[in-house]
Amino acid sequence: MISTVLVANRGEIACRVFRTCRELGIGTVAVYSDADASALHVREADAAVRLPGATPAETYLRGDLVVKAALAAGADAVHPGYGFLSENAEFARAVLDAGLVWIGPPPSAIEAMASKTRAKELLGIAPLVPAALTEADLPVLVKAAAGGGGRGMRIVRELAALEGELTAASAEAASAFGDGEVFVEPYVENGRHVEVQILADAHGTVWALGTRDCSLQRRHQKVIEEAPAPGLPPALVEELYDRSVSAAKAVGYVGAGTVEFLVADVPQTLGSARAGGTPKAHFLEMNTRLQVEHPVTEEVHGVDLVALQITVAEGGSLPAEPPSPRGHAIEARLYAEDPAAGWTPQTGALHTLEFRRGLRVDTGYVSGDTIGVHYDAMLAKVVVHAPTRAEAVRKLAHALEQARIHGPVTNRDLLVASLRHPDFHDPSRLDTGFYDRNLDALTQAPPGEAYAAVAAALAQAAAHQGRFGGGWRNVRSQDQVATYGDHEVRYRPTREGYTVTVPEGVRPVSVSPDRVRLDVDGVVRDVEVARHGDTVHVGRHRLTAAPRFPDPTEQREPGSLLAPMPGTVVRVADGLAPGARVTAGQPLLWLEAMKMEHRVVAPASGTLTALHAAPGRQVEVGALLAVVQQSVQTEAQEDQTV
């Protein structure tokens, strides 16, 4: 029997595994980088071992250090979580060679399936040869052979871009997984991403534990997942089960894994399926680990997959048949990122992270933690279960809307808008192009932002009055003016409280520094107000106060390229130096932040007049990276096209 488990991971998944271990009476050991010294997973573990350094390559990707940590802490088993070394066969062997129990599939199965190129070869699917591609083969997808989570993945629509995307994908994969191998496969436009949860024991039993739909993705990383996958014809579900079980048996699989498929042309295909057609499912890969989205399967089937992983690792047997499904579950990934600004990762203090009771929230953060630059931007997975899909969708949207999330920009509003979008409610309109089609509409400010600005302004006035005294005077005064984003608020103190003149139709009912009650055209609403510096949270709204006197030192010359997020400069374009001619859209340098690589491109054609970036340099958000002076000829050409 296992007595103590070291989790070779961090954040949310480490906390998730620890929770099951506590319920089973198993001790827990965390490992942590210097950047994670005070992280939640370290605080929740019974013991913790430092991995010196901050980057993944120095810490969580050092299998030798992780094995030493397990032995030093007296652990007798290792759970890999997901990402990092979870699909590294050499690490699995090192764990076993050290006399420890590996809570995962056999190294031989990892080798067969964890490399997507070898998995496709095993199943008779040949990847494309880059040198032999023609325009007729496009679009194609460049993918990392090891790992997942959208890292090391690029869509290529022009042959001229292929070489650069292969290089970029390889660099990102090497940074995230320690393996820069990439391959090319056909890219299926607007398919549905459907997967099957597999669980197998060492005695020949293999479960196909339901389907999941993970079609809502950004940057090839899943955002909203659900189980079961809605609207699939029964014949297709059986085909997916059979192919998944066959793949597991072909490599002697033991433990939890996921077989992923892309169902082509889903909107049209599902329509024809109802009329007797047959959908076509393309094998993508088999992930030889626990998936991020495993909670939806747990909720629908009433199981604890981590507990079952431990049972299997201890040599136990699974029942002949898996538990029957009940109801529907949906998971939303809450990220610290700005969807309206190219999904830019965000960092900083997470002042408040609170959800109402009755929800499942898997997280590696609590109120007061700091979101750093070194790792994934996911704050939490919010999961609901209900008797029907429609009920689960409504429940999750409301829970996210009511959550108290104070700190950096998040994708909370995007999640709520996605769950309430007509295309999400109709399974026949679900596909991986959802955000490509709908992002502009989904990133509009949520309703009521103008009135949230009123609440912010009045709460600030009340706080100022409390600190400095004063308030109403028997002299008509000018309107006070406050600006939050695009919203200007005009108000004045009166004997009864405050009068709002802009926007119209707003009557303050009660005002305090942390709570405001407004009557808007006869409808009264009460909102909480929390201020952190220039950022104000009013209910679900996050507003930024405009400075009364802008800092002249923050003004930049035209053509300045500023860091969109804190991170590390990993590459600069070959031969780039001040004086070089550049063209609009040309990649100039690459930043890495939160395990994702971001290109910084020339805003216009012209001359590079300054370059402040160099590989390895750490930069803060807003740091000046380079300056491109637009050529006069280009400006004249643009004037002629207006």
C-alpha cells in the first residue's frame, strides 16, 4: 500500500491530487521552484522540497531532482499530474528504478503514445513531410510531438511561413516539455474536438469512461469542456469507444489516459447524421496522463479518477464495467489573461478569489496570492453538474457572474458570454472556430458598465469625504468629474447625498466607500465596490480610473514597441539591429511568458531606430523593446488609400 505521494507538479493539479490523498489517508510531498516558494500547493502539502531555480527547465523539468526529492522526503510513490514530465518515459523509468511506485502508465506505453508521431505510426497514420508540402496541402498544423496544452502548436496557411513556424513551435515545445520535436498534420477547419476518457488496470480491464467535448479553444488550448459530448450520434460514440479501447490495449496501457479525436465538418455532418449520414472522426493523439478537464468526467460518472489511479498503481482491479453516467457537467477555465488584447497573460496581486458555495473549484490560488510570469495563467477550474446540459450551462454562467475576482484582468466575462451565446446552446453549431467567429462580440463590455462607473465614482467620493471631512455646502458647486475607461461620470454632493448628472437616469439611493445602491430608471441594484490602486472592482466589472494629470514621462515616441506582458525575451530576429529596414507585420522578437511564446511584430514598414531587447532579458509590462520609424513613402501610400 502507498503511504506517501510526491506530486511532480505544481499549482492546481498538485492541490487536486493532495485532496484525494488526504481522503485516502496518504501523506503528501510537494516540490517547488523559488518562484513557487509560497504557493498554495506548497502550503497544503505535509512536506515540501525546494527545486533551486525559477524556470521550468531548472526545476519541474529536472526529473533527477524530483526523484531525489521523493527519496529525501520519504515518499514511496510519485504522481506526475499533467504537463511537465507527465508524459516523459525516461522520468517514469527513473521513478521505478529508484524503487518508487509510478502512478501512471508503463514507460513502454508512454513511449508508444506520448510522442504523437510514434502514436500515429503505431496506428498506421503517417505525418506529412514538410519538404514535400504544396499549396494544395494547406492549411496544416505544426504540433509538438511531446506534451500538449496548445504549446508548440501553429496553424500554417502559407508555405512561405512554414519554416518560421516550425522553428517557433520547436522552441516553444523545448521550453515547455524539454523536447523540441515537432511534426506536421492536416488542419481540419471547424471540427469538433471530442475525446474519450480511458482507465485500465493491470488485469486486462479497460474502461471507456464517457466522452468529453473540448471544442471551445483559444491558441489550441481548451477553455470550456463538458461531458458527455452533446449531440453525437450513438453510432459515432460507439466507434470512438472502440477505437480508444483498441488503442489502449495495443500498447498494454495501465492507468488513466485520454484518446482525442477531431470530428470533421460537425455542423453539417451532425445534420446529415440525423438524416442517416455518418460523421468522420480523425485520431489526434492519446494523452498518457490525467487531463486538465478530468473533473467533468468525475462529476458525470461519480468517480474519483485520482483515487482510481492510486488503486491501479497499487495493483488493484477495476470492476468489469464503468459506472453509468448521470446528468451533464461543464468546466470553465478561469485565466488571468485579456481576451480582447490577443489573450495576453496578466500578472500581479490576486486580491480576492471567492465563489459561492456548492460549486467545485479546483485551483492553485487563494485570495492574497500573486500571479507570476513563469507558469500557466490558469487561476481555477470552475465545474458544475446538473441533470441536463441547459441547466448546467445556466448554473455555471451565473456562478461565474457572481464570483468575486479582484486583481488582474481575467477571462471571466468571456466565459459568461460564451456560455450564453446561441452557438454554444446549439450543439450542432459547436466547433473549434467558435472564438475565431465570435471573439469581437464576446469581448464587448458586459451590460451595465456605465452604471458601474457611477458606483465607483460615488464610492471614491464617499471615501474621500470620510478621510477629509466636508461634503455638502449651501453653495451651488460645479460637477465633480471622474473617468473610468470610456465612461465619464459627473456628480455633485447635496444635502441628501449625491446627484448624478451624467449619465442620465441614475439616482443614488445609498453610498458608502465599499457599497453603493443605485436606482437606474426605476430598477434598484446594490453593488460591492473594492478599490486597489487605480483599479476598481464593481460587482463583476473591472474598471481603471483615468489619471487626472497624465504623467508626461509615460509618453512614447511614435513607433514604440512596448512589452504587452512581463516575460523573457527568448529570441531576436536574425540580423536585427538599429538601422535595419523592416516591413509591416515582420516578426522582430519573441517574448515568453506563462509558458507561451508571443511574437512582437513591426507596426509599419520603416527603419528600426532603437532595439532594447536581447535574448534572456527580463522585461516588465510596458517596457520599451524597440522603435520603428515609419517611412515617409509608406505614410504617403497609406494617405492615398484612405
